[in-house]
Amino acid sequence: MDDPVPSADSAQRLRSVPLFPLPNVVLFPGAVLPLHIFEERYKAMMADVLEGPKQIAMALLKPGWQKCYYSRPEIEPVVCVGTVLTHEHLADGTYNLILQGHTRATIVKEHSDNPERLYRVAQLEPVRETPCSESDLAQFRLQLEELFARDVLRHTGLGTQFRKVLASSWPTDQLADLIAFNYFEDILLKQSLLSDPDVRRRVETIITELDRQQYRTPQRPITNSLHPPSMN
């Protein structure tokens, strides 16, 4: 089954999206990420974001970023676009915000039309995924249920949340993304999963890795990341 062609509205919304590159964060669709914004260029970004559609694309910095962090270090070509759900503008000018991912996207080009702009902006396009139906993923769903029935996952707060979601009608591919976001520490693995357009292969890899890491618990669980994905 081919991935449907992105809508004109979707393409328009991704025509000009601020980039927020970090060295140790990979956002996934549906996941919720708390952020603190303190650099001057990203404070300027936030002011502009809040005046527009409230979208930010989280990008992963490539190795060697330290040499040119304050200019334009190389970033991975696949990003995750998120919507600002809530924000707080603090007295010192910094921001606290909650960003929820919604779209895997590829960078088409970066805009350089405004030399006074302090932050990076890019034209993006949605990743054209090779989707699977829920029936195609049924066996994987059973494997996830078995994994979360094990004591090491069942007796944690986050594991309990996932068991409840597994018992619901939540789509398996979206659930797998949230598992990768919450349980995996390997940043390059997470980026490869974000970048992989093959849904079935992605879900299978996530299950294999979760099984391998079953005796490890998240070092930084984000308990509010199980909110339904944003429909914006």
C-alpha cells in the first residue's frame, strides 16, 4: 500500500518551519517534550513561533557540532515537527514550553532570505511512509503485550500506562514511537527509527530493542508523553 500524497494544507504548513537543533534529543510523533529556552536566538525563535502556527522542528546535531554550534552545524536530514501545547514566558526572558511531535519530515532546503534572523528556518516535506494496517501489525501488538506483562516493565508507572494503552484501540505504530521515545537512550538508534519510512520494520526493530533492554528502566521517564497525538 502506498503512502498517500501529502495534502496541500500539510505542505503549506511545512513551507517555513523554525529548526531547533540539539545534540541529545530526538522527538517522535505523539511524544511530549518539555523544553527550557534560554539562548538569545531561540528566545527570538519562540517569540516568532508564538505569533504563528506554533510549530518547531526538532533536529539532531551531527557529530562535530561543537566546532560551530553558534553558526550552522550539520544536522540530520529527518526531523520531527511539533506543536507548542503550552508555554511560560519567564521574567528573565527565557521560556518553558511543552512541545508535542506530530510529523516526521525531511528537510528540503534551509531558508536564507533574512540575514537578520538569528535562528534557522527550513522548508520541510512529510516523510512518505510505507504504512501497515493494524491487522498487519497484530502479531507485533501481541509481542508488546507480552513484554509489558513481564515484571520488569509491569511494575513501573510508565509500564502501567503502556499496558493500559495496549488494551485500548491506540494504533500500534504510534504506540511503538512512544516506546522508542521513552525507553531508548541510544540517540543514533532513535534517529534511525525516526528516519525509517518503513512502518513494519520500524515497529519490529522497536520490539526487538525493547526485548533486549528489558531489564533496563528509563533514566528520564516522561510520564505525560502518553497524551493523544496532537491533531493540529
